[in-house]
Amino acid sequence: MFVKDCSKDDAAEALAALAPRIPQQHQRQTRANKGLASARSTGLDRATGRYSE
């Protein structure tokens, strides 16, 4: 799970470069940059599986 949080870095380009090597990746985009804790919460809210509970 990758959460793009509207930060002003090159994360979107890095994720685009990784996409062919990680086909099962899931990406989420937040509407505004609200910080690291918010991005983590966004990812965990949408994650499923044994290790996300």
C-alpha cells in the first residue's frame, strides 16, 4: 500500500518507476498533505489482511 499524500517530493515518480516490478501494489491519493500520521491512517483504513489489523 502506497499513500501519495500531496507532498512536494518525487514520490509519485518513484512509485511510477516501481509499478512494473510490484504489480500487486495499491496506491491511494489524499486530497491534502496532512502529515505522516494521516497518511499512515489512510493506508491502514484501506488495508486488508492478517498484518493490518
